[in-house]
Amino acid sequence: MTLSLEKKWVWDSWYIKRGGVWHCFYLQADKSLVNPDLRHFNVTQGHATSTDLTTWQHHGTCFSPSQTPAWDDSNTWTGSVIKDDEGVYHLFYTGLSHKEKSLYQRIGHAVSDDLHSWCRVDDGLCLDLVGENASFYESDIQVGHWHDRAMRDPWVIRNPDGKGWLMYFTARASGIAEPNDGGAIGFATSDDLYSWTLQPPVFVGGFGQMEVPQVFEIDNRWYCLFCTNDVHWSQASINSHLGPAVSGNHYLMADSPFGPWQLPDTTFFDGHNPCYRYAARILETDNGHVIIGFHDQGKDGFVGEILNPEPISTNDKGLLVFNNKRAV
């Protein structure tokens, strides 16, 4: 049974496990919009739970754009949830404002004790493309070059090498002539989850955008999962060993969460045309690792539901592989 709603489209999702229960948070929008392309600017966040990632109990809307003028009064997009040492849950999310015509993305912060009711920390804003390292990024709209000021999809993990926390996010690097070669994985650090310092990107190039990053470790190797569309491949990527330009999910590899990160010497991991699974996450279950993401395109167009998980593993080279990949 997929994670789906009768009256809403469901797409990007993120997860945290508490006890034996998986909590899924996802973007949702009303199907009454008719045109699924309109969903991106009519978003709320939903919450569902499951013990097996296939049978879901829905708990309704858990987070929404600000109801008064604010930096996040237009939309609250994709994020991640993490638990601190005191047992408080932290939601990091993408925010956009009506004042800026939803063109500038920033990263917000909210907290919860129950994983459903969230309270913004102050006004919510916790990170922007400002300060001494902002010059590494496209920190303003590049008219005629790219369609937005990218800073979204925050993914937060503990620093495994010491105190503090690490944040990765979708961004774009400055000074790249080819628009489709400017995609970047942005980076920030924090000692306490509340105050963040913008750092230079940890990876640049290959694609115009590297969406919904997820950084994780398997067998002492580090991976950064991301998704992208076939129209956002750079010319170098088109000419490379990645295979034909497709839409879906691929990854970077490194020996450390600080990098250096690089594309693996393999074909694109999980892509199809038209796109099948997008904005995927890899989760560690009691039975091994699985990939889970939303069903993008079906025979009748956009689907908007979260697919059942599929098992994955790593081979002797550390490459991610499907155990039993189904035909699309």
C-alpha cells in the first residue's frame, strides 16, 4: 500500500524513527488545484506513521506557511527532522515569501516534543546566503541565467567527528558559465542546532540543481543522495559515463561527511524517462537499507503518492545497487 491521500497530492518526504514507529513528513497540496504544477506554491506539510513503511496512519497537516507577513508566508517546502540530546525534535525546512514572489529560498527551524505540533524558533529563520561565505553561492536571482535563488531542502546530521551538527542543502555556485553546471550541495555548521554558520559548498557541478540531498554512512563510506531532472544535466554529464540523461536519484561518495565528494564511476543510480521515483530517501531498517520516494509520472501524468520501499545494498566497490529492482 503506497502512502497516498484521496484528495491531496503527496511528494517530497523525510523520515525519523521513534521506537519502532517511522514518522513520515511530506509535502501535500489539494487535488482541487487540477493542475499538479500548481502544487509547488500551495503547500502544507503532512504527517503519517508506520511500523513497516508500507501501511500508514495519517495524522493530518502538521506545518504550514506563516499566516502573517513573514519570510516563509508563501510556502514551507522540504526539510528534515532530527532529535537533540535533550529529546527535543528539530524540523529544518525551506521557506519562501510572497514579498519576493516566492523566488528566494531560505532555511527555517521549528521544534516539537511530539513530532506533530511544531513551534517556530523565534521567527523561524535560521540560515540565509549572507556573510563571508555567501560569495561562493548564487546569493541573488540571476535573471536570464536561472529561475530562482536556490537554498532549500536542508538535511541535518550530527557531526560524527566531534561536537556539533552539519547541514547540507540544495544550492547553486556563483560564477559558473553553464547554468546546468552550477548546481551545488551547500553546507553549514552549528554547535547547538540554533546558530548556524554558512560554509562553502561541499560539491559543485554536473547538474543545474541537486535537489533533496541526504547524507548518510554505510560501512564506513559516506553517501550524498540527490535527485535531478534530465533537462538539468550539464554537457559534461551528458558526455560522461552516467548514461543517457534521465530524471531521478543519484549520489556522491566520500570517505568523510566533509568530503571531498565525487560522483561515483557508475551509471546514474535510479533514473527513468519519464521520471518514476523522485526525491528519494534511503532508510536503514531492521532488514537492511531501502529506498523510498514519490511516484512522479505514470501513464496518466503526475501521480503524487509515495511508493513502497525497495531494498538496496552496496557492492564490493561501495556502489549503491538495487537488490531486486522492479520493472517500471
